[in-house]
Amino acid sequence: MGVEAVFCTDLTDVPGQDVTEEHRQYHMFMHEAEILMWALAGAVEGGKATPDEALETWKPYQYVWALDKVVLAEFDGGFPSTDRLMDQAPGPGSEDFWRTAGEAGTPE
């Protein structure tokens, strides 16, 4: 495994305002696997990638969500859609991150 990235939005990042770290507010923590899944779903929906190509790109993240052709056959279009991902939130990896952060006592 190794180092994994988690992205978030800084709600207090406003040009011209100096906010101390203790007063920053972060939101929408998303694991790198979830970001990639959204990009792959959009590429398949937009005709820029086939489900097989997306599955190949997804391989390093199989530990997060084990996808194969049998699982993908369950999805219309052969790959999870962006609509499905929206309904499924949090996505691959993010829920594990939130759980681990909570267990470590990280404040929300």
C-alpha cells in the first residue's frame, strides 16, 4: 500500500482573508480512489474510455473496491455511473478514511 492522498475543500480559503489554522474549516474529504473513480466514470460516460480501459486503470485500487468484469456486468454501460456514485457516497476509500480518522480522534 504506501502513502494515500485525501483531498478536501478549505471553506475558509477566501482571498484577502487571513485565517489561522485553528479556525480553518475543511469539508468533503475524499480519498484518491474516489476521485479516480469519478474521473473514470465520467470518461466512460463521455465515450473517452471503454469499461475495460477504465477497469485496467482502476487495478491499483482493487484493495479499495474489488471490481472485475463479473461485478461490472451489474452496471448499465459496464461501469459505475456518476449518478450511481452520487447515490453511493461516500465512495471508495473515503469511508475507510473517515472511520480511521474518527478512531484516531481527529476532530471533524
